[in-house]
Amino acid sequence: MTGSAYSRPVSSGDPYVPGRGDVAFEVTHYDLDLDYKMSSNRLSGKALLEVVALAPLAKLHLDLAGLRVSKVTVDGDAVKWAHRGERLNVTLRHRLATDERVRVAIAYAGSPAPVRSPWGEVGWEELDDGVLVASQPSGAPTWFPCNDHPRSKATYRIAIECDSPYEVVATGTLTDKRVRGSRTRRVFEQRRPMATYLAAVHAGQYEQVLLADGPVPQRVVLPAAVKAPVLADLERQPRMMSFFAEVFGRYPFDDYTVVVTADELEIPLEAQGMATFGPNWLRGRGAEERLVAHELAHQWFGNSLTISTWSDIWLNEGFACYAEWLWSEASGAVSADALAEGHRSQLAALPQTLVLADPGPRLMFDDRVYKRGALALHALRRQLGDDTFFALVRAWVATYEHGSVSTAGFVDLVVAHDDRPAVHELLDAWLWRTPLPLLPAATHA
Ligand SMILES: [Zn+2]
């Protein structure tokens, strides 16, 4: 069908984030060479994208917000491009066949800033004396040209040069560090597939502390002034890591870095192999240990197993919230059962207007998605019994490790473990109906 690639609607990405991403192609690798000047908030970059067509293609619709493109080449040849709003349209020299691969190089620069979204400002953000990236769900194009769709997962190499006094970390393992006069260039390699929203850079007047050197290396990057309270609050994280590996399966990445910014942050946020907290969440009293568990659990649920569409957000947040309850129980605090009963009562007092497996973009990050998601899992645990439930969780993680997941895939796996009508009814009631179901009676302790 000649011309179909031209007539594709621009919003061929995710319905919750219209105008972003394109499911007609995937980027399999991003090679980003970045230069950042902190005092002037000036970023210049060269991005090399390895692209594979998933359908016949004459143009590539990429996402890039607020930065200016100076050159685009495809396999080394200069091509036509147009950058309008947050879309960078690249005209290919010849039409790509399905599965055909090209390398797209883009030179760009500007002063990065977050973009407004229905969920607040997201993306690259200047701090008082540093930088953070918090992209979920649509902020990645504020610092690199990308196919901003959660299903498009790629490996990354991020090289970044910045003023030497600043500690800089990015998602991936540090593989090279060179000081050149007053500037330092670091290279981070992410060899596991990563969704665009999970790529991050942090820079600030930070120091690094090793929290555990094995079996999963864990470090903290933080301002020296908050070291004592932060380390007190993260003291049990290595034990949490071992516990989650036991319950969910092996930790999916090479290492784990907790970044604590100098500025206070509204919420903690996960990135790949990384989590970001404001110092307001780690004041040394252990009050928010559930959030330490929540962000760590996202490494399995969200980062290794990445949702295919944003409507499946409960698979990220329900599991991460349930992991908080599992850790509470394992650490000798309140049992998951008691937490479930309590949260069900609280949830029952709120309006029941939300379909868990398709809450709509406005309610995507509503706390009811988190709590109802965790409750759905606890309901399933009671229905299946602990042995089957935890075998199911481990099978879920192992089957889709480093891949993409969907509610349909989850339901298929559940019924492969237990096909009784009561299980189908339970899934239907929790995932697709609005009334809040009762928790089933426990099968056994
Ligand atoms: Zn979360």
C-alpha cells in the first residue's frame, strides 16, 4: 500500500500519551554523546540511534522537546528533517522494508527543561546546584531524541562531559572516566534493554558511598550533609535486596544506585538500576522504609518487566506496592494480610470509579491504582494459596525478564497456574469491574 507510511496518524504511539512514540519502528540501541555546562544549563548532544523498521516506513517520527536540531544523517547521508513542536520527522532516503535497519545520527543542542504533562513537569530539570532527570512517563525527549514508547526498549551508551566538581551518574554501569582540565567525561553502559522513561542522568555536589559490594553492588550518591540520616534509612536495603531476589527471582541488573538529591522532591522515582529520593524521604527515622522497598521492587516490576502500554500501569505499581507489604511482613512489622485488610477498608471509603486494568490517563498515577493493584495480588494470593501464588510471581518475572508485559499476558499466566472458575471471576472483578471486591477467605496460611 504505497503512501501508507505518510498517512499514518502522528499519534501512532500510546493512547495515554498521545503524540509520543511510534510503534512502526523500534530503536534497539541509543549511543548518546552529551556535553553539559552546569552554569549556563547548556546541553549539546550527538545521538546515534540504531533503528529497525517493524512495518514499511518512509519517515521516522521521533520525539525531541525544546532542543534544537542542527543535522540528521541516516547511514551517514544527510537527509531531510522537520522539527515541529515535540516531533522530529526524518525523511528516509529510501523506503524501509519491515526488519530493515538503519543508523540515524542527530546533532542537537539547547537549554534542556522539563515538559508539562497531565502528571506535572517531567524530564530534565535543573536543581539549585545540579540536575536530575525524572521522565515518567513522557519526559525522555527533553534530553535526547527517541522513540518515546514504553514498548520500545533499547540498550544504551551514555557518555557525558560535565564540569569536574560535579558528581555525575547515569543509568548504566560506569565504564570510563577521564578528567580533561576542568571537565570530566564519564561513560555509562546499559547492556539490558531499557525503556526511554527509565533513562536518567543526575549531577550535583554529591559523594558516593558503597552500601554493599555484593552479591548486587549497591551504592548511594548523595550530598555529604545528609549522609548520616540517609545511610540510617537505607541500612536494611541490602537485606531487602536478598529478600526480593528470593521471592521474585534474581535481581535483573548489574548494580543498584540510590540517588539522593540536594533539593527536596515531591515523590521518589525509579530509573533503571537506580532510584531517586529527595532528602525529605530519608530523614533517618526509618519512617519511609516502604518507599525504599517500593523503588527497589520497580527494578523487577517496571524496569525488567516493562509495560507495553501505559494502561497496564497497575502491573508496575500494584506489584511495587505489594512488595512494600511483603517486606513489611518479612521484616517483622505488620503482616501483608493485615495491611491488605486495612487498605481495603480505606479504599472502600473512596469513589469506586476506576477500572484497574485501564484507569485512563488522568488516573494513571492515582493512589487507588497502586492500592487496588496490590489488593488484587493479595486476593489472588489468598485464592491460590502461598505456594502457587509465589510460584506464579517467580514464573511471571522469569518468563518476561528484560521484556515487555501486558495484563493479558499476566491473566494467561495466572490461569495456566489455576484455571478454576473462581480464579477467572476474581481476575475479572478486580481488573475490569469498578466495584471493590471483597478479599477471598484465605485458602491456607
Ligand atoms: Zn511506583
